[in-house]
Amino acid sequence: MRVFLLLLALVVSAAAHAAGEQFKGSCAYGLSEFGVDVKTDCSIRWADPATGKVYCFGNEEVLGKFLQDPATNIRKAELTYARYSK
């Protein structure tokens, strides 16, 4: 699974990089799971193949957890981020 994710990231990285990071570099898993805004350096990232949007993560472990249900986690992160960005 890890190899697949790495290959997927490499394939879409050029397009995803151009799109910019969602949540201004905050950890998408922190927003979705814990409701907290944790800034990252965005060195660990994932691009949603359906939208090309790039999400940043604090470490590989939380990226793996996020990818167990990305659609739900994206919705939860968007709701949390909306509260912080007001």
C-alpha cells in the first residue's frame, strides 16, 4: 500500500504542486480528526486524484489514517478549517 501511495504521489505531484496546498499547510488529519489547526512544512502531502487538491500532513502515520476514508476526512477538515478561517 505504501509503495502504491508513493507512486501515486509521484505521478500527480507536478499537477498537484501547481494547485497549491489546501488549508494553507495545516495538517488535514489534525483538522479532520481532532479539530485542531496544526501547521506543517507540507513535506508530507497527498493529492486527491479526483480533484487534484493537495493536503499536507504532520507525518506518514497520520497520512495513512487519513487515507482510510479520505472523502469523509476531507469534509470534516473543511468544516473545521472554515471555523478557523473566519
